[in-house]
Amino acid sequence: RKEVEQDPGPFNVPEGATVAFNCTYSNSASQSFFWYRQDCRKEPKLLMSVYSSGNEDGRFTAQLNRASQYISLLIRDSKLSDSATYLCAEGDSSYKLIFGSGTRLLVRP
Amino acid sequence: NAGVTQTPKFRVLKTGQSMTLLCAQDMNHEYMYWYRQDPGMGLRLIHYSVGEGTTAKGEVPDGYNVSRLKKQNFLLGLESAAPSQTSVYFCASRDLAGRDTQYFGPGTRLTVL
């Protein structure tokens, strides 16, 4: 079983919609989680870190559910510019990150 | 402050040729990483380094070698390129004292014919 799993999508939503992605992880001892945004043919860029129950930054909210071993990313009031692939990552105890395969979001006018 | 840079940005190789990808960071980070990313797949760790002079294998190390002779540079070598190594290669770095946040370079697109 893959350690970090994501629905590949694509999620196709209209501008202004609220959309949520989940990411499941298998290591119950993991302490840190991340959401990265990756635009086509570009490098991943950190969107949010999640170390405890959750984190909020403007229209973006990340939640951690330890009991069910998943993290979620909620995007409110979607913009066209939010179209991208969203990668979740789990930090292991040996300085490495384990990435999911990414969820593709398409925001249409 | 350039962050993480990678050289070259693009390269086409023939099977059996060798090359070295260079990653440089100016943030004085201790940890550096090489990943490859293939279509429909996430980032897979090739090799990483937790400090100058140290290297360790990641998830997919076969066919690659690395060196970290200077803290700011992390080199990825392909001794005998194969078509299966056609990919986008990303380098990343991380601070020792900070959280696990990794910062990525712009990537190198490698095609092996």
C-alpha cells in the first residue's frame, strides 16, 4: 500500500466554489504534514504546513485527522489562478518527505 | 538570495552517455535532496544528504550517484544513462533547525534517447 495516497482528480469546479481534497497516510507516528502546490512544468511550492490539528491561511484551510490518518485541504472562493496540482507530503523521522501523487484542480470561469 | 538553483534546465542524452546535474543553494541549509518526477506520479526520492560529505540512498537510487563535497552543492550523476531515466529532476534543501519544510529548485528536464 502506498504510504501517502491522493485522489488524482481532476476536480473541475466553477469560480467561487469551495473544494476539498483529502490525503491519507499510513505512518501513525508522523508529526508533520504539508501541502505543496505545483503548476504545470514548475517546481512544487509550499502552500501550508500542518503540525497539529490544522492551519488556516486566507482562503486555504488544512486539517489533520489523526484518528483516521488523513489530512485535508479546503479552498474557499476558488479562483482561476488556483488551477494547479496539489501535492500532500508526510514528514518521516529521518529528515525525508514522502509525497503523494497529487490532486489536479481545474477552476473554470 | 537565489534560493535553490539547478543546472542545466534541459538536456537530451543518448543511451549510455553520462552527465552530472548540479544543485546549488545559498540558504546555508544542511539537508539536500534529489527527486525525480514522472507523469502521474509524485516525487520519488533518489538520494539525499544530511550534511557536507554525507549522502544516503532514497527510494529509487539505482543508476544514480551523488556527491556533497561542499555544503551548498549537491551533484547527481548518471554514469550510463538509460531511457528509463527520462524524467524531471528536482533538487530541494531544508534547514537543520527549522521544521521539515523543503524548498525546491526549478527542475531539470532530462530526455534519454
